[in-house]
Amino acid sequence: MKKVLTLVTVVAFAASFTACKKDRTCVCPDDPSDQEFQTGKMSASDAETYCDSWDNWYDNAGQDSDCSLK
């Protein structure tokens, strides 16, 4: 019983370090409406980096679009 409990504890501990990957939505403000697109299955930090990479694509003249996760 002690071995099983130890194994369950190790697995639970290891699982706590894995990133939660799920579909996320990136929103880029663009006149006259916001542009939204799916990032695919990514962790929150990876999706934020991916979303930030779209900032230059949706810049309006003289404005910064600041794409962000929804």
C-alpha cells in the first residue's frame, strides 16, 4: 500500500508541472471591429507570446493594436 501511495504522490507532483494546453482566443482591436483568431492548443504563456507577435499586423495608422488573449 505504501508503494502505491508513493507512486500516486509522484505522479500528482509531476502533473502539477505540466502546462495546461487548451484552445485560446486572441483579440486584436481593429477599426471598425475587433479581429479574433484561435491560437490552437497552447499553454497560456505560449499563447500570450503568439498573440503579441500579431501586434504589428493589426496596427492602425498611428495606433498600437495591443493584441491580447480573451
